[in-house]
Amino acid sequence: MATITPKILKKNKYNNNTWRVVYRLTHKRVSRYIKTRRFITEKDIVNDDDVSMDYIIDFLADDLRKYRRKIDDIENIEVLSVDDILKELTNDQKDIEFIDFCRLHISRLKDQGRSKTAKPFVTITNSLIDFNGPKLSVSKITSRFLKQYESYLRMPKTITRKQGENTVKKTTSLNDKGLNNHMAAFRTLFNEAKREYNDEDIGRILIKNNPFSVYKIIPKKKKKHKNLSIEQIRAIRDITPNTSRGKFAKDIFLLSFYMCGMNAVDLFNNWDKLKGSNDRIGYNRSKTEGMREDDAFISVKIPIEAKEILERIEMKYNNIDRLNNTLSIGLRSFMKDLGLQELTMLHARHSFATIARNDLNFSKEDVAIALNHVSEDNRITDTYIAPDWSKIDRVQEMVINKVNEDL
């Protein structure tokens, strides 16, 4: 059991012949000291380093009762170190500052090179400041708070944001889809704060509220499939867009399709490697890197169709946001010429998967491997089996041949 006792450290004598009173915390035969604001002279010292009982009764009794009460309240104290207990006793923080935690978490993600993951958390932090002010105690985040915040998010409002050196104003409001994404990211942030400050193994629970158990995030509507038919993929292949953006977007779309639905961010991050490789490329998928034991690694063959695109275009954008913006504008510039109501980079990935499964009858497992997906059911089994990239090669080759069999 931990004990706490008032002491003086004899060697730490001040020039005015006084000693500072300290509390000696002892646990498992290890001691730490807590400084006080009290000083005593020789007359109040007994047994070389103890404080006289009269002085304790007159000046230290309340402090000692407070510390001993805290010690009694610590659950599973036997598994703690003396430093853990010291932290509990000297932590006077009554509540966690959530905005400060958000900024800390965002900074950590950016330091890890995960700026894209941090982006929605930046949006939430700014929005919470707009709604509640620059400070927000965790205990204030209740289901009632979340419902009020949801109403605020739905309401049209003008917000001011810093973009580089410029300050811009824009009007915004969230629909059901935007609200689902926003509140799901908020829940992730809140749970990260609980992981940061709570330690259930030792019963140290600083964040006790669980507002998302009562507040229910509005469910997502079922996603529309973003797959195109073989004929529509061929139409994209054969069209000659009228703008330079359109031509560039078409090439990147087809490059993604030929590379088993490779995401735009992974094309961007691995551009030099793609340009410099003759046969195949190994890369870690950005979306799930760091979330899987294999770091989402995949090896994909670079087919002749992809090589031809890589030989004629260059990556002239220095960040992914500018690339995505160009791709969005470029694809929209010719989608109506093809009779399409929507065309995004996701259509390349979804179409590759659909053609492989529905038109070529590949198994869902083989399609998943080609898309660099991992099945939760097979996650443990996958750690025992060496990857066979030839499975991806077969899916890739047959999908491309199927689309281009009219040539």
C-alpha cells in the first residue's frame, strides 16, 4: 500500500536556517517527493527528518487527508508504480481540454506524414470553435451538445477560413451525407481522446462520458455503384477531350484502370517509381498503410497500355489537392459527351472490380487481392501465406484484354 508522510531533507537547508517540508510518497519500497509551500525551523524537526506532530496538526493535516483520500480512491493500486501514483496525486486537472487535444492529435498525424487523415479533424476543430468558442471541456460534450451541434451544422452559415496567406469567407451547411462523415470523424476524435487519457487496465478514467452511445449518427444512404460498363470504358478510351485538363484526366483515369484501380493519391505518391519501372511497381496503399500488418503493400505489373500513358504525360502538380481538383474538372469536361451523369476516379477502380467479377467470373477473393483489400475473416490466415502476385497479374491481364478486345 502506498504511504505519504511529511518529511524534510536534512541536506537541503536554506541560508535562513529553514527547511522546506516535503511529502514522501512510498510504494513498493520506492519513494518520490512532493514539494509543499511550508518551511520549518529546527524546533519543528524530530528524529532527524520528521515533522513534529504539533506542526502537522496546525498546518499539514488537511493536505495529508486530501492525499490519503486520493490514494484510497485509486483502483488496482497494487499494479501501479510509484510514479503512476505520483501522477495521480499531483494531477489537479479537473477536465480535459478537447480543442487542445484535437490540435495535438492533428499535429501527431501530420508528423507521421498522414496529412490526409488529419484533414477532416482540422475541419471538425475549426467547426467546434465556430460553434462553441476556442475552449471546450470534454465533460461538456454530451448527447444534448451533439444534437445542438448537429442543428448548427445543418444551418446555412458564413464561415471564415485561412487559406495560405489569404482569408476567405464561404457559406456552408451539411446535408445528411456530409453530416454522417463529419460526426463519424468527430466520434473518432472523441474516442482517440479517451484512448489518450483513460487507462481502463488500472481504473484511471479521466473521460467518463460516452455521448455517442446515446446520440446516433444519421446513417449513410446506400452508396450508388460507381461502375461503368465495358462499352463505357471503351468510350472513355476512345474519346478525344477538347481541353488539356480533359486529356490529362482521361489519361490518369485509364492509367488507374489499367493498374487495377490504383488510387489517384498512390499514382501521385509513386509517380517517379512508375516512370522509372520497366515491369512492375510495389507500393503501400495510402488509404490503409499503417492500419495493416503488411502496411497495405501490393505489387502490380505495369502493362503496355499503362506504359504508353506514362511515356506521354508528366506529373505537373506538386500536391495531391491540385491534382484531384484538375482530375475532377477534367473528367466533368467530357462526361456529358459520353452520356454520363457522373464520372470520378472512383469509377475506374469500381469498374475494374465489377468487370473482373461480373464479366470474367473471377472470385471475390481474387478481386479483393487485386484491389489490395484484406478480408477480416482471413486476416490471421493471410499472415501465414506468402503473397502470390501472379493472381493479380491474371486478373489485371484479363480485364484489360476484355476491354480492348474490340481493337
